[in-house]
Amino acid sequence: MDLTRKLPRAFYNRPTCQVAIDLLGRRLVRAGPDGLRAGRIVETEAYVGPDDRASHASRGRTARTSIMFGPPGYAYVYFIYGQHYCLNAVTEPEGFPAAVLIRALEPEASVPGRTDGPGRLCRALGIDRSLNGADLTGAWLWIEEGDRPCEAPLPPEQLATGRRIGVDYAGEWAARPWRFCLRGSRWVSLPRPAEVPAPASMNAR
DNA sequence: TGCCGGATCCTG
DNA sequence: AGGATCCGGCAA
């Protein structure tokens, strides 16, 4: 079975935690000047709506965050700490600001350097500001089915969850278990989440 | 216009 | 544990 079909826009037009979980095991592909670079997504985080204090969109619609308010299936790439780029996939219907941060990949052939961590994976795949707003169903940066058909959900026993990283300033929002990892993957960034079942509050808004 | 702090990573 | 180092957001 050929699992190299690009995920369609409708894939991203769903509740963000659901998309974040369903992105695990998919293949992120970058078509750059040096050819294709790809990796299997093993870690994600959900940033959900205007009330999520950990989300850039919580300060409202600005030049930087406008992409998060736009239609689903586009890349939101931002620059942080004067050094690093981070890649997100925009989710949910236009007007509702939400995205999934891609935090780690299992590297595939011809990927140089480490891919555990959102900054490292962008460096390894050659992802920078020029890809902000890129169509994730397009020709330069896309996500394929990977481990399983588009419509097949992640088997629940493969999921590990934890609190989001680096957002302790966000109060109670930092404690929400909106970080998602492939259970047992050696490619997940540190600190690894406790490997316990996902609580029901996962889909809470 | 200036200042503060960040969805990170590397070094010591 | 602390520094790097740019830029966005907000106050003035």
C-alpha cells in the first residue's frame, strides 16, 4: 500500500487536539534546493483558540498571528529567541485561531542533524520564514499519510500525553495535557512525557 | 520609540 | 545555569 498521499485540507479542519494526535506517525516532507528531506512526526502540541494564554493568538489578530486566524492546512512559521524557527500546521475553520506545533521527527534518509525539538527540526529540514503561509497540500512543504491511511486514527495505545513545554507563564493553560507523543519513540524531545493514558479533558476548550 | 520577554538550543 | 540575539507587542 502506498501511503505517500498528501493529507487533504479537510484533515486540518477539525478540533486541534484531534489533529495534533492524528498527525503522529505522518510524514513531513520538505522539497528544498537540495532535494527532498523528510521525517516521521513523533511529537506535537495543540494551541487552541483565542482564550489559550499559551498561544500567540491570545493577544488577538496581529500581522504575525493572522495566519493562525486563516483557513486550515497552511504553515505558521515563527522566529523565536533571536535564533530559531518553529513550524505549525493551522487548524480549524477560518476565523478560529488554532495550530499544531510540530515538536519532533524521526529522521528519514538524507536529513542532516537532529530533529528532536521544534527549532532543530526546522534547521534540519531547511524551514524558515519564507515558508510562513505555505500551503501544506502544496509543492514545497507537505504532510503525507505516513504510517497509515488518511482516515485511520492513531491506535490509542500508541499515544502519550503531557503538559506543553516552555509555556509556564500561561498559568492554568500550561497544565493542560496538550502535548502529544508517539509512545516509546526514542526521537521525542526532552523531557519525555509520562506514559499514561490521555485524560478526558484533552478535548476541552 | 524604547523596552521587555519569548511555543529554544548550546555551552560551560 | 546562563547566554545568545532578533522581533513582536505594548506602553509611553
